[in-house]
Amino acid sequence: MAALDAAHPAPAGWRAWWLASRPRTLPAALAPVALGTALAAADGHAAALPAAAALAAALLLQIGANLANDVFDFERGADTEGRLGPPRATQLGWLAPAAVRRGAATAFAGAAAVGLYLVAIGGWPIALVGVLSIAAGFAYTGGPYPLGYHGLGDLAVFVFFGVVAVCGTYWVQALSLPPRVPVASIAIGALATAILVVNNLRDLDSDARAGKRTLAVRWGRGAARAQYAALLIAAYATCVLLWSSGAAPLTVLLPLATLPFAVGLARRVVRERGAALNEVLAATARLELAFAALFAVGWLL
């Protein structure tokens, strides 16, 4: 276990686990379920229990991935005393690595248990999605070929916290998948990926030293900042595309109300570095949640 850090005294009991679950990232699990449920409701297919189960599974998957990331990044040397991000439970010695591993396994097992109910409703597509989601959560920083260490983390987040989560939530309520659902999911996937981009931009130097070849490490700061802006543009462009093509009502443009906030964040990503990006990361998560809420309402009006 890492030595305890006097600058970050160990929190008591459950609080250590709460911080290890990275609560600031949990909107990435809530947002796609909210949108998928709104899309289902707009089509007359809303179902409370499947929606609630989809949310529970998404949160458990997110927590499991966060705990796995906490311990695997520490063991691979990516999380050290010089890290610029929020405190990490394993690196600071708040929780033993074995305990964090068990916590991640418990969260994934909980997601699988909830998934059995969803499989009973949605059939083999949901079983496949569930298996791949758990595997991706583990393989993001664990296993013989960790996705996050080979520049594949962005793609994994976009797919699983965007397309898969929105489409899966819709499917378990409607048992169908009209084309506008995966198109709408692009917006959520883009914003979820933007959160990761800020994280990787902040940690670029330490990741490079640890051999973690994120896209930010591979492409450099300028490209990572451009990627962040492109992802925000993609989210808002998705709303415009759906409306202009006649696939959605005018009210799906409601998320454009958050555009000034997004522009401000893009500017901060350009001018800020290091630990100052922690607040940008949290604000990007809030942007995703606000965007998803307005997008969901827009489909229901």
C-alpha cells in the first residue's frame, strides 16, 4: 500500500469509497440513460422499471470502471505523488489495492445482476452489450492490452457511454431502434469523451512518463485542445442535424442554450494547464448533464 499523504488525510470509512468512485464522473452514466428514456417516452414506449434498471447498471459500470482505473493506474505507475488530478484512494493508501479490486469486481457483479433482468426484457442484444461493457470497463486500464494506454480510451468512452448506453436504454423499453436514436447518441458520446480529453490533457506529462499513450500524449496539447472543441461542436451539430433533417422537433435545439457555457470551457481548455483543468473537467461533466437534460426535454415537448 502507498504511504499515507499528510496533504490528503485518509477519509473515514464510506467516504474513501465514495471518493474512489469518482462522483464527478457519474453524470456520464446518468446522461445517456436520461436521453434514451426520453426518446422512448417520445415514441410512447417509456417503461419505468427497465429505465431504472438501465440507470442502475450504468452507474455500477461507471463505478466499477473508476475503481478498476484507480488500482490499475497505481500499479502501472500512472498515479504517483506528483499527480495533478483529484486524490486517488489506492495511490494515497486510503484503500488497499486488493480491497479496491474487490470493490471493482463487486460493482461489475452488481451491474451483471441488474443486467440479467434487462436481458430477460431485451434478449441477446442486451446480453452482448452487457458482456462487452463489463469487459471494456475492466480493459480500460487493466489486462494485457489496456485500452487507455494505447490511445483507445476515447473510442471506448464514446461507444459505451454514448452510443451503447443511449441505444441500450431505448431498446429495453421499446425493443426496437429507429435511426434517430443512434444519431442522437452521438451528442452524448461526444460530451462524455470531452470529459476524458480534459483528464488526459491535464495528465499529459505524467502519462507520458508512465508510458500511458493516450491520444493527448500521442498528438500533443494543441491537438487535444482541438479535439475537445471538435467534440463540443459535434454535440451541438447533432441537435441541428436532427431538427434540420425533419427527424426531430424544433425543441431539440434547447441544448443550444448551454452553448455560451461550452464556448467558455473551450477557451479555458486552451489557456489553462495542469491542476487548473480539474475544474474544467468537473464543469464539462456538468455541461453534459445539462445538455442531456435539455435534449431529453426537447424530445418530450
